[in-house]
Amino acid sequence: MNIKNVTVAGSGVLGAQIALQAAYHGFRVTVYDINEEVLDKAKATFERIANAYRKDLQASEEAITAAFSRLDTTTDLAASVKDADLLIEAIPENPAVKTAFYQQLGAVAPAKTIFATNTSTLLPSMFAAATGRPEQFLALHFANEIWKHNTAEIMGHAGTDKAVFDTVVAFAKDIGMLALPLHKEQPAYILNSLLVPFLSAASTLWANGVADPETIDKTWMAATGAPVGPFATLDIVGITTAYNINKMAADAAPDPVKLKIVALLKAMIDEGKLGVASGEGFYKYPDPAYKALDFLK
């Protein structure tokens, strides 16, 4: 199997990054989303990511221009996948939304197209039947700021074809990722199996009034030498994503602390504090307090 044409469904924080990363590494990429307004925001996001490539990767103008030339956007799902060898889904972490999307997608995608979900917390087996091609379906999970934090966790389900799995591992390497194959399904993969309990512990301290977010971040940074703390990490991940993950956990097993975390995050979203993407979350951007030289003084 040879991947040349890639479709990314969803142009949010990670969708936009995945799309530009693939285009930068020579793949023809089409980004699908539900309306032009959302895609216009994505185009602005592409420009911000390109600036990060210039700074972090010393990318040349020629390379960035070439990447943009390989990048298209559309609101037409069928048109977005008509030539796709691989579709990477990066839509909201909502099982019902994902199931409905895969049912629509399976009806219009060519038989050759491999489907990969970038879900952070859900298992590919939950959606395999809905795709109509379970043997060509698996998870491909990226960390935020993928041009720097270049992990790609590849996780099949029991029915994933090994050749498909190996093709996606090779694709991950071809776009500059450290490919991390998982041998079995694991909720939250490797990264989030480690990260989510960490962020949950920090959020619990905050919700219980033990300490404020800056103090919690200072504690972690000073004691471990980490460049950021858990609340800076939540800003990078996105407050909406954190809200969705906590809301699912609270719906599954309600407890007072989890419900309070959900309420606190919802209040931030209502105020437009979505994290780095909106310019403010727990910190204000582009110059968050935790990057100040005296933050740990």
C-alpha cells in the first residue's frame, strides 16, 4: 500500500497541525470541515503553525510555500475523499458524533481508503463496525505541537489488517513522526494513560481549593525541572478538549469533584478562555506568565 493523498477531517487544534505536517512532508492533503467559517479559521491556524515551523524547524520560505501548495480545503465530504489513500479523523471526542461521521464517510469513500482516528480517549473498536471497513480502520494519535512533540501512536483493534497497520506506521515515519506501535487496544494509549491522571490530579487540587493553578504549576516545574506545569499543558491541549474528557468521565461516574471540574472548565469556555488557541486560558498568550524568567522566583 502506498499513501500519496491524505484527507484530514476536522480542522481544529490537531487537525490543522496534522494537515500541515503531512503537506510539509510532501503529501497532497485535503482538509474537510463542516462550513467555510470554520475552514477560514483553519487557514489562519495554518499561518500560525507555519510561523512555528520557521522558528522551531528553521523551515525555508520555499518549503512552506510548497507545503501550502499541496493543501486544499472543502466542506464537501465526498469530494474531500475521492482520491484519498488515508483519511485521518480529528473531530470532537463525542462517540455519537464520530459514529455518525464514519457512517457518512463509509458511504462515500473509495474502497482503497484507510480510515484512522486521532481520538485521545476512545477505542477504535467502538467505531470499527460503523466504518463499514473494520479491517482498514485503526487509531493514529498525535501529541499537540506535532512538529516538535513528534509522537505518533498507532493502535489497531482486533480486526485491523496487519498490512494496513504497517502502512500507517510507515506513513507516520514519512511525516517526521516517532512511530509508536501499540500491541493491543489501550484506552488513552501510552501518552494519555500517563498524562490524563496527571492533569486530573492537578485539576482536583484546583477544584478542591488546595492551591491555585499557578502555584500548582510552579510546584511541578520547580520540583521536576519540567518546562511547563499541568495547567499550562491544559492550555496547550485546549480547554474544550479537557472539558469534553472530564464531562464524559463525570457522566459515566458522577462524583462531586469531577462535576466541579466540569463546571469550572465550562465557565472558562463561556468566557472564551479556550487556551493557547484563543489567546487566553489559565494564562494569557503569546507571553504566558510561566515563561517569565522570574516565574519560579
